[in-house]
Amino acid sequence: MRREQLREPERPRIRRLRRTARAVVGCVAVGSVVFSPGGAASARPGPAPSGTRTTEPLQAATPRTPVERACPTHTVVSGDRLSQLALRYLGGADRWPEIYEANQPALRSAAREHPGPPVFGTDDHGHWIFPGTALRIPGPCPAPTRPAGYVPAACPPSVLPGVPALGTEFSCGYLTVPENRAEPDGRTIRIAVARLRAAAAQPRPDPVVWLTGGPGGSGLLDALTVTRLKPAINADRDVIFVDQRGTGRSEPLLNCPEIDAFTRKAVTRVATDPETTRNGAAAALACRTRLSGSGHDLSAYDTTENAADIADLRTALGIEEWNVYGVSYGTDLALQLLRDHPQGIRSTVLDSVVAPHLNLLEGLWTNAADQYGAVFAACAAQPACRSAYPDLRAEFNATVQRLDRRPLTVTVPGEGGAPDTTVVIDGYQLANMVVVAALPPWALTTVPAAIHALAAGNGLPAARTILAGQSPPGFVGWGLFYGVVCREQAAFTDRRKLQAAAAASLPDLPERVLSLLPQQEFVSRILSDCQAWDVGRADPGVSAPTRSDVPTLLMSGSFDGPAGTRWATAAATGLTRSRHLVFPGLGHAVFDQSDCARAILVSFLDRPSGGYDTSCADTLTVPPFRTD
């Protein structure tokens, strides 16, 4: 019987950069647009959301009057939403009530032709719109957005400072798109693209587009790792990697040295100290002030625009059909792409799933609780681990409580001439250490030993794991990170519900520990940071569930604290031709960690409608925990 294990590998810079920095869960908020089982869409009546998108003016720019045109009639197709149509034709998603009011007779007539239980207690089925209905768009309408254009270019000399260049098997270019599609005459930005050539002499016509996580990670950096993993995803298909807007080699890169500096200092302070939270918000404000002062429309860096970029890329490259792979936040992006721009999508693969219709901030501690339970149960099931740590859960809870009262300061020796690093471990840091252990692939098997060592006063193993979960300076495209998380999630989150959900999931942990969120450093205080970032909130339609019959493979690690299996299960409810596989003992980003997962993915791409081989998953077991 073949067993896959997580081994502590050599940790070259490329793999460490990629895994630690992209794995932040990109979260989106619950809103008020839902889809019908038959492909119809609805928009719940109500006022336009507060804090809707605002645009930072360009420096030295003069005000422009948008060019207007007569509005067309739109015939509804499956997947349409009123907010989406309002954005397309009227220039703002929050103008959807104008379309609804102008078409009430047609909408009521269509509703009567689709019998079913009323929704929200209205006689037109809760403002559902049905395929085939002709909608009059009230005018006038802004001029259409300029089409996106793709231009080949030399691949960048390096993906990031200190990281090698892409090899000759890649071709590169830039996609030019509007920064804000609601402003057709506004500024444009460039999206960096790298295409990995298929190994086969006659590749299949349907490439894979790779959507990385974060939000804010670099897809081109992922490309360097993917080329070394077997089975090769590019065996007979090209693979297209994208640096999403505001990230990597795309222009502009919205990075924040201010936040990078704070996250490095934060590990030297007590995490739950209110002063630490204030310092983090000050760093976010300083970066926001600098970026907006340069004319960037920070509210335009969100999943709605991001998904439109990806859809435009397929058209600009002349691709009839492609397969979409997303990991972590990339699954959120993939699901919104499938929902809002389904054209040309042959299949989807969702790895470490983020479901856009859930309030994910409220679910972070629930995911952590699931992870704790899975790890503790797996340790109890292994004789060596059970003998070494006979009551791991109780030891964990007691140590979290003790460290919450009396934090421990640990000195981590530097490697390769680097200076020593001080890490302060309080109760939150221990609770969060288990969660971030799902990011570097070597760390999960060390979790029980690290907890036991901390209980005995030795914090060095835990401190090493905490540092391994940090993103390298200069990596994260913070403009996209905050644009997505603040506009699509934090803006729709009630702090009281957040705290109640945390307490219900982990009643044995101190309230002060649960006052922060489990994730990498820049997620823990996201509500305070988002107040400083101040980009309003997205149209509630971003949280509409994705309903599709496109073949979809969902993959989760059973020890994935950042994403968890619940979100994948929730996402699958709307995907009628989907299958969810859980890989025992694996953490975040299953594709990276398992050659079985890669083999299943390649087989799925060949036969997405059925008959792909998943047999290797039946042989997998949780790898042994270290007890030395």
C-alpha cells in the first residue's frame, strides 16, 4: 500500500516564497443576490449599499463628463444578475433598481411562467429574472468600455528580486485593461501573463489558466514551482499564469513596505496588545495614503474587476475553451468567474476552497476548531503520538490560557549569517501557530511536539513555525488584498457575530485570544485595518452563490486550517457536476503537496465529464507525527 507523507524538504527560496505568501484566504462577504436552481438570478429589493465604490481622482486630472449613448434592450441569459447588468449598461452595480423598476410588467409575466414557491414573499418570485426575458435598459448609458488588448513581451528578468527568471519554455506578455470598468475613459493598467508551453508536440486546444491565492500573490512565481512538480500539469496542455491586478509583475504593483515592516515587528510584540492593533492600522493607513496620492483607484482592485480581467484574457488570446484552476483565494476568483463570465470554461479545479457566498471571517475560528480536532484525533490514532502526548487537547488548551496570561519570549537563532529573531508567543500566537502550520508542508507533522514543548516552557519549535508562516517583504500586492477582503468581506461583517461564532466554536479559549482572527499576521486585525484602508464596500452581488453544471473537481486537505473542508462542501452545493476529495493529513494547497492530487488533476482534465482516475486517493493515510 502506497502512503504519501509530508516530509521536511529542503526549503529553497522559491518554494518558501510561494507557499507562505499566497496562502492567505481571500474572503468574500455575504450579500443579497441569489441564483435560482434553473439559472435565473434575483436581486433583493432595498436601498443601494452604503459605502459603495468611490474613485480616487488622478493627480492633476480635470473632471470628465462620461460619454453617453442610447441604451439597448438586453435579453436575459442564464447567470445574469440585475447588479451585473447595471454595472455593464449603467456604469454602477448599485443602479440595479432602475432596471427592475423599468421592467416590472415583463418580470412579473416571466415569473408567472416559472411556477414555484414565492421568494421573499413577493408575487414576482422575489425579483428573479429568467432567461429569455427582454429587459429595457433605462438610459442614458455610459459609453462602452474599451476592449482589452494583449501584447506579447519578453518575460521579466526575474519574477521577484532574488528569484530566477522564467525559462525558455515560457512566453510572456501583457493584457491592458481598464483600471475601473465603470469609467470607460479612465486610466488603464497592465496584467502580466506567462504561458507555459505544453510538453507534447501536439498539445490539446484547451489550456489551463492558473489563478493563484492571496489575494495578492504572484501567479508568475507559482509558475516556477509548477514546472518542477510531477505529474506535469503541462504534459499536453499549455498553462497560463497571471499576476492578477496590482500584484507581481503587473503594472502597477500595489505593494506596501509600511505593512511589510509592521508584520516583521509584530512577532516581537504581544499579539493581543491593543497597541499592536493600532500600529497595524497606522501602517495600512500610511500605505493607503501613499498609493491613493499617486492616483490609484484602490476601490477598483477587487474580485469583480479581477474576474473581468481573466475573462478578457481568454478573449484577447483567442482561446475558445479553457480549464480554470484556482487555489485558496484563486478558488473564490474561479467561482466568481464561473458565475459571472461562464463563457468558454470547460472545467474547473478548486484547491483549498474559498466559497464566495459565505461570510468567511465568521468561519475562520470554526475552521481552526475543525483543524484542531482533526490533528488531535489523528495523534490519538497513532500509537507513538498517543504515547508521547496522551492528552494533547487538554495540554493545548491549558497552554493557550497560560500564555494568554504570561507570554513567552523566544530567541530564534539566525541561519546563514542572518541575525537572531525575537518572537513573543502569547495565547493567540499558539492558537494561530497550529493554523499557519498548514502553510509550509513540513510543519504539520511537528504540531503535537511543538505544543508539548511549549507546555514545558520550550517555545523554539513553535517560534520556527510562526516565522515560516510569514510572507517575505515585497511579495504581497496589498492593494488587491485589502480591496478584496475589505470591500467584499469586512464591510459586510458584524463584529459581534464574529466574536459569537468564535466563542461557540472554541469555548475553552480565552476571549482575548479569540478577539483576533486566525491567519497570517495581516489577517488577524483585518477589521481595524479595513477602517484605515477605507475603500467602501462592494456590490452585494459578489456574494451570490455560484450555480453551474460545468464539471468541477474540489480538493481539500483534512488539516487545512486556513480554508477547511466546510467551505468546499458549501461551494459544491451549487455545482451539479462536482466531486469533492479530501486528502488525509494535508494542509493548504493540496496540488503542491501530493503527487496523487496532481495525478488526479491531470486525469480530470482529460475526462472532466467522468471516468477520471481517483484510485490513488484510496491508499492515502495521515503521515506519522514527529515525536522526537
